[in-house]
Amino acid sequence: MRVEVTYKNVEKSEFLENVIDKDLEKIGRRIQMFRENDPIHITVHLEKSQHCEEYLCNSHIYLPKRVLRADSRESNMATAINKAFAALAKQLEKLKCKVEAHLKRRDTRQTR
């Protein structure tokens, strides 16, 4: 899993890195359903608005044959990061259910 974090109008800090690492661990547990050799790339873009105290977190997970995307705009950077990663985790759970249902249907067809 490759991770890329970019900052715009935001100072890179240990606190932000800890928040991102904590959320990446949660995503990492959900990504285990894919094979280890599958290329998985996660990008996180953190930005502070120049005009007001508003923070934006754009995050993408590039999976084989699919891209998951989540954006969050909040008054606190940590909250924006957490909400974006929570949305990604929800999308991963939904994808996992779809894949499991597909595999289950495929297995029942093969046994007939």
C-alpha cells in the first residue's frame, strides 16, 4: 500500500501525521481483503482556505478496477481528516459486502 500526503496552506505537523496514521491503520485493516500484490495507492490532500478558517481533506483510494473518493470540509483539520477517512471506510465496507455476495453467488452456481 502506497500513501501520498500533500499539504496546501497547512504546516506539516506531527499531530496531523498521527491523525492520518491512526486513520490509515483502520483503512489498512479493511483493505486486507485484497491480495498483497494488488497495487493499492492512497492519496490525501489537506488544504486550508485562504479566506476563512476552513479546512479541506480530499482522499482517494486507488484499488484494482475502482477508485474510492471522499471529501470533507470542516472548521478543524483533525475533524476533516477523520470524517473523510470514515467515509472511505464506509465505502470499503460496502465494496466488501458486494464482493462477498458476488463470490457467494458464483460458488452456488458452480456447485449446481
